[in-house]
Amino acid sequence: MKVVTIIGARPQFIKAATVSRVIATREDISEVIVHTGQHYDANMSDVFFEELAIPRPDHHLGIGGCSHGQMTGRQLEAIEKVLLAEMPDMVLVYGDTNSTLAGALSAVKLHIPVAHIEAGLRSYNRRMPEEINRILTDHASDWLFAPTETAVANLRREGLPEERIALVGDVMYDATLFYRERARPPEWWDNIQVEPGQFILATVHRAENTDDPVRLSAILAGLAASEHPVIMPMHPRTRTKIDEFGLTLPDGIHAVPPVGYLDMNWLEAHSWMIATDSGGVQKEAYFHGKRCVTLREETEWVELVESGWNVLVGADFDNIFSGLRGSGSKISSPFYGDGDAAARIVKGLMGEV
Ligand code: UDP
């Protein structure tokens, strides 16, 4: 069987690395990788291919850095050409970016079966571009590989046929387990005066936070008010917006360029607490046994809020400040499977379960 994998953004490289590794062990599947170019900086793209040993993309479309409509439209057109040339048996798409939607739409219109990995997530906030991408991708897909029970329930509620849905666990948990051993401190670690176990690791990149100067400055102020120093690997969009709005980074926030996945794992494992608006980082906090303060009003990963590991604080100074001091009981459970999600997905695709 021949599969075409469509990826383009940082979290997709990490998710796809787990499945590509399983595919590489089998002689009966060949994989063609298409990189849409949605993320193109070396530290948002190349570093992941190198560190995670993802095979080099067979096709690089170079379509990023434009508006949502333009990006999705241009990717749709370019992916269609690749699919017509490759004629795969199936297309794999991951997560909820414009590349996910463009990949799913191009394939389904050519009658090529689509598998959506990380299906069924919902924030129920339709102003998030990711929410629209997920809903449309799920409804265009033939296989829906859901990471959690909640995701399965969401798909059922939308009337998606039972035979398309499989609960497999979360490929990001597979990735954490596999790469945890190789985690290492970033090369700048010795240059900053921060003790392991004593810092807050923060990431901010959701458009609702970066594109609103009131929210962005409240988040920065709330983080800086903590008694713990903050290390913030800065997404390019956040850096651009801070400059555009003329905001100054408060003392106590150490901004660094985006880090590779192995560095990020080390920082997560050695943090005191994590503050983020990232979907993936919320879960990685849990995988590393850290509390998480989520800089959003809602989350797709509701089990972490219900179990006490995660608190939703939005972009409110007081909530962020108190969230970062928070304690309380936490319940652990295998919410994200057993670390074999990628193997289950590949078996599912091959009709072996
Ligand atoms: N990540 C990373 N370096 C960074 C920030 C994040 O390797 O500087 C990783 C993080 O560990 C997680 C993934 O990127 O695996 C999350 O991606 P992102 O926050 O961009 O997207 P989301 O999960 O919100 O879709």
C-alpha cells in the first residue's frame, strides 16, 4: 500500500514522526511525505526532521506566510497535483492546521481515502481557525483515529458513522515516551541564571492571544508576576506581534527562540510548572507530571482540567497569577492510551484489527 502523508506545521512533524517510524518497519507500506511549507523557519521545521529522523519530504510545496484563505487554497491546488502524480491508496493528515484541511479536501475530491489522526477534538469555539479545520477534516475523512474517549463522544454526537471511528490513544504520548530518553538541555541553558525545577516554562502562539494587544500584555504581565522566573521559547508570530504592538517584555521573562523537540522535552521535565496556550504542551505537562496553567478560556483536553492537572485561566492577570500559585489534588489515569497509538493506527489502516 502507498500512503501520502501531508504535514506542514511543527506539531504535525512530531505526530507524523511516530507513525512514519512504524511505517518504516513494514515492507508492505510505502510512504510519500508532502511538506506544505506552512512552517518554514529552520527552528520551526528543519530541526524536527533532523532530531526526529523523519524521512526528508518527497515534495516541498513552499506555501506558508499568507492569509488563511490564500494558504488553504494554494495548498489545495498544489496537493491535488501531487496526489494525481502519486496516486496513493490513502492520504494521512494530522491535527487541525490549514495543511490538514487542504490535504483532506484534495484527497476526498479525488476519491482517495483519508485518515485523520487526532480526530474528534473540539473546543466549541468557532472563532478558532483550528476548530473549523478539525470539523471539516473529520467530516471529509474515512478513518477517524481519536486520541481520547471525549474525542470519540464528540464524533458520535456529530453523527459520524461508528465504523469510521477508532480510539487509539495519542501519538504525542508515543512521542514523549520514545524521545524522553534523548531529552537534553538547550545549548544556552548554562548562560541563564535559572535553577532546574524552579522555572515556569511558557509558550504563547494562539491567534486569539497574540493578535490582541490587551490579551497579550495581560498574559506577559501575569506570567512575570510569578515569583518563579519564566522561560519562554517564542513562536515567530508572538515575536512579531510584541514588536508590532510596541510591548516590552517584563523582567523575569527569559525569551528564547523556538527550541527543538529534545530541548523542549528537557525543559518540560525540569520545569516547576507550565503555562501555555498550546494543545500539545498541555498534554506534555501531564506526561512529565507537571501542573499546567492554560492561557485560554476552553480546551480540547478536558480530562486534564477535570482531573486537576490543568487550570483554564484565559488572559486574565489575576487568574494567571493565582493559577501559577495553585495546588490541590490531582488524579492520574491513562487518558492518552498506552503509548502504542501509532502502531494501532497502522494496524487499523492495514485492516489488521
Ligand atoms: N515545541 C517545541 N519547541 C518549542 C515549542 C513547542 O518543540 O519551542 C513542541 C511541543 O513540545 C509540542 C509541539 O511543539 O510537542 C506543540 O506545538 P504547538 O504548540 O506549535 O502547536 P499545538 O500543539 O498548539 O497545535
